[in-house]
Amino acid sequence: MDPITLTALQTAASVVMALACALCLDGGIHLGGATPTVWMSIVYLALLCTVAGYLLQNAALGSISSRTVALLQCFCPVMTAFFSRILLGETLSTAGMCGAVIILVCVAAETLLTDERGPTLPETDPPPSPPNAP
């Protein structure tokens, strides 16, 4: 499936889930207090953060292995905390620091350690089976 179609499906699923959660958990959708600034924030979060994120991930899966993309995605919380510290001056709790260290150690271990058995799934199609002899 091409990245744009997959992104459209992921976005539609996200909208459905967000609406369902808003209706069930928040007591409905309340748009009366939404100012233009709030709407601009919503549009920014929806288009640039969500849709663009889905599109970039799906495009990356077309040219990079899923293993590499998954490992890069694991860095998202760590990089968010890092840039929040640099740009916004936020601090990370002890539990957050421990979580970041665990993520970094696990990604490093997955990257550096290789399985001695090799890949678990074949990289190419299996050879054709021999024809049945009479």
C-alpha cells in the first residue's frame, strides 16, 4: 500500500478513536469555548504532528527496513524530553531519566547485539518445490 493511502487510513482511524473517546470519556464535544488560537493549535497538532508524522513514517518504511524505523521510533520520547529541556527549560524526573536510560540501553543492545541464528524470516521468496514425480 502506498504511503498516502496508508496515512489516510491511519488518520481516519485516529479521528474515529478520538471522537469515540471524546464522546465516551469527556462527556461530549464542547466547541463553545474554542477560540481561534485553540483552533490553530488543533490544526497544527492534527496536520503537522499527526498526519505529517504518519506520512513520514510510512514513506520511511518504503525505503528503510521496518526494524530500523522501529528503533528510530523508540527514540521519540527521549528526543522529546531532550528538546523540551533545551527549548523550554523543562526538567525530567528521576523516573523519566531512568526511562530514557532504559530506552537508550535497549536500542543500543538491539543495534549492537546480533542473533547468532540469523534472521528469523527469509529475506527472499523460498525456492520452488520440486515437481511431483510419477
